[in-house]
Amino acid sequence: MDTDFFLAWFAGMAELIRLRRDHLTELDAAIGDADHGTNLDRGFAEVRQALAEWPPTSPEQVLLSASNTLIRRVGGASGPLYGTAFRQMGKALDAPVTPAGFAAAFEAGVRAVARLGKAAPGDKTMLDALAPASRALTQAVQEGVEVREAFERAARAAEEGALATIPLLARKGRASYLGERSIGHEDPGAASSALIMAALASVES
Ligand code: ADP
Ligand code: MG
Ligand code: MG
């Protein structure tokens, strides 16, 4: 996986988030402050702009540039959380990027979200999509399946994890202020994490 692969991944994320912006914002309207889709759409559009303006020359640089933009430009919880995930992932990546190296770096990114958010799977956050995606990815890579198939399994695990947040009670973030009333709604951050993984599975390589 080279620099172009990572650029294509971020282009795919920006596209999917644009398409699903209103849906993400509706999810956040139910249990948050109705800004998740607009926050991320603006943030990922700026990520693409910065990557076009200062072309990165390595996968690590793609991830660090995206991280900087998201942390500086996306308000709210999700900007710093996604920004930190991509930063730690970038720092953990060794060139050339192999499937096993990608999976290990992704796991480092997910662990950084848990640390920063003081959250665990089951708290009804983006981690409920990211953690199972990381597990599925690592397992698929260990099994030695084609990288495309590994990414598809990770994307499916993220989507299932996001839907599985519906019956959960939120324990972190704004949704936790609602207590029992957070039950019955999909977590917006878990939904956007599923899009990030769907974009990964759609990169042409
Ligand atoms: P804000 O809640 O500040 O408006 P967003 O709407 O952009 O930020 O993002 C909300 C999402 O962030 C939630 O749906 C949840 O997935 C995630 N989130 C919030 N707090 C945490 C946390 N402490 N740990 C992990 N994820 C969190
Ligand atoms: Mg919000
Ligand atoms: Mg907000």
C-alpha cells in the first residue's frame, strides 16, 4: 500500500461522508447536537484540500496531514478523536506498508481513540465500530486472505458494530447526558466509522 492508496482512501472517505452527511447529522440530532455530518463533511473536505495543496510523499505523511487538519478544523469530539487515531496510525506505520503492518497500525489508532476518549467497546461510541473492525482486519490478515477481502471483512464488522450500538446506553460523549433516552438510536460516530471502513474496502488497488 503506497501513498496513492492512502490518498484514495481519504478521497473515498470524503466522498462517502459527503453523501451521508445529512444522515449522520440526523443520527446526531437524535442523541447529540446535530452537527456530526456537517462537522465531518467540512473537515474531510479540508483534509482533501490540504493533501492537494501540500502533496505528501509517504503514507505516514498522508495520515499526519489528515490528522492535523481534523484536529485543528473539526470542532467537537470527533475531530480530535479521528485526528488522534490517524496520527497514531501514521506513527505506527513502517514503509513499505504490508497488510500486517497496516492492521497493526490501525489497531494502534483504535487504541489511541480508547485512551483519549476514556472509552471502551459497549459505551456506544465510534469504538463500537472501530474495535470490531480492527479485530476482523487483524484476524483476516493472520489467515492470509487477500487484502481486499480483509478490508471487506473489516468494513462489515464496522457496519455490524455500528448497528449494534442501537440498543446500547451511551456512557461517553453528549449522548450520555440523555441516559436511558439514548437507547434505540445508532451512535453517529459509530456510523461515520463504518463509512471510513467502507471507503477502505472500496479503494481500487
Ligand atoms: P460532539 O458530540 O462534540 O458534537 P460529534 O457530533 O462530531 O461531536 O461526534 C460525536 C461522536 O463522537 C459520538 O457519536 C461518539 O461516537 C464519539 N464520541 C464522543 N465522545 C467520545 C469518547 N469519549 N470516546 C469515544 N468516542 C466518543
Ligand atoms: Mg455532535
Ligand atoms: Mg458538537
